[in-house]
Amino acid sequence: MLRFARPAMLAAGAGFYLLGAGMARYLGHPIQWGRFWTGLAAVLLIQLTSYFLKAYYDLVDATSPLRRMQKEEDDVDQKAESKLPQQGVLMVGTTSMTAGAVITVLLFTMGTINLTFFFFLGIAFLLYFFYAVPPLRLVYTGYGELVESIVLANLFPALAFILQTGELHRYIAMLTFPLLALFLAARLALSLENYARNLKYGYKNMMVVLGWQRGMRLHNILIPTGYLLIVLAFTLGLPWSLTWPALLTVPVGIFEIIQINQISNGAPPNWRLLNLTAVALIGMAVYLMNLALWTG
């Protein structure tokens, strides 16, 4: 059950949400902790709803890539997961959705919801909902990583900031779009190890749809693009105190590109090292930016 909840992505959602609240603090707005925790609960419940509904439809749809993998591969863990009651997974998903609706009502009664917040919350919910459920099931179209990354890296920080201030600020875009590029690069790198397996079973993630060669090239474009966006943001007014923490991760980004190039040139891949580098790059970037926002 815990695996269906995707704890790593929940942690990523919390980390990105912290950026928005931290930006509000950085700009001089006192943190309203009731709104902070209620908003955090809301965004995590959106994630849980999506992940458990995805798991439910994977279990009931015999044509889903996950079910095909379960049927054809001799994997004890996957067989154990396939025995999980479908109704139990559905119950967790619907309970999370109901709890999210209750949280939204609570935010409304606290007087925190304005039209801007409602718009961003609605977009986040709809994207995550159709990420998981028919007829779109974006998770298996090649757009899943893009949709999820936009919600996490852009919408969650915006929601946290709006909860504290009631409005948006250009610094949010300046801070989150570079992270979006780095996050997408990490998702591409992490999907490379299972490329052949995903291709075999029809799991159309971004790497499969692009093809491994174009996917690697896009990865190598996204990382420098993220840093160029940070530099551009600095030239447009982003304070240096919020710029240099992200630039500290440049050596990690270069190392990740080197690994991808080596794999592309036929070198034996060290998947553990590549995956660790990908997680470390985005994790360090989010951590250092949060550190600058919350201690500055």
C-alpha cells in the first residue's frame, strides 16, 4: 500500500510547496501557520488521490502496462501487489479526494480562498485527476511526467504563496521554472534504466515516446536551460541571495550530463550512480533554495 502512495513524490510535493511559503516569508509576509498546514494537507491529498486512483485503474484494467508486467514477469513483489484488494485501493483514493474537499471547505471558511487560489487549485486537481483516470490517463501518454512536474514545480509553490499573501509574485515564476527544467531532466534520467522494459510493455512515458536518443538529448538541453533561466531571472531582478544557491549545483548537473553522454556513446551504465545523481541534483536545488528562503 505504501508503494502506491509514492512517498518520494509526496516528499517532492512538500519540498516544492515549502518554496512558495518560504518566498512569502522572504518578501516579509508573516507565515500564517494554520493556512500553511491546511494548504500542505490539501496538496498532498491531491497527490494521494491521483496515485491511488492510478493504482486502482492499473489493477482493474487488464491492458494497462502494470498489469501486463505482472502477468508476464516472475517478480515476487509485483505478484504480491497484484493481490492487493482493488476496492481497498479505490477506498483510499476516494477517501483522499473527500478529505481534500473537506480541506478546501475549511480553507474557504478561513477566508483564504480567492479567485486566483481557486483557479490554481482547480488546475492542479484536474491535471492530477486526469493524470490517473480514464479517458485520458495522461500517465501512459508520454505527457505524464510533464503534467506532474508542472503541478509540483510550478502550481504547488504558487498555491503556497497565494495562501500566505492572497496574490502572485514574479519571483515565484523566476524560481520555479528553472526547477521545472531540472525536475524534468531528473525524470528523464530516472526513466532511462527501465527504457527497454517500458518499451516492451507499452508504458508510454516521456522517454519511450521521445526515443532514447532524443530523450537523452532533451535531458542534456534541460539541465543547462535550468541554469540559464536562473541567470536570466537574476538579470531580471531576482536577488543574488536566491540565485547563487541554485548555481552551487552546477557541478552535479555537469556530472549528470557526462554520465548520460557516456551511456549514449556505448559505455556500460552505472544505473545506481546515475539515479543517485539525478535525485541529488533536484533534491539539492530545492533544499538550497528553501534554505535561502527560510533563513534569509
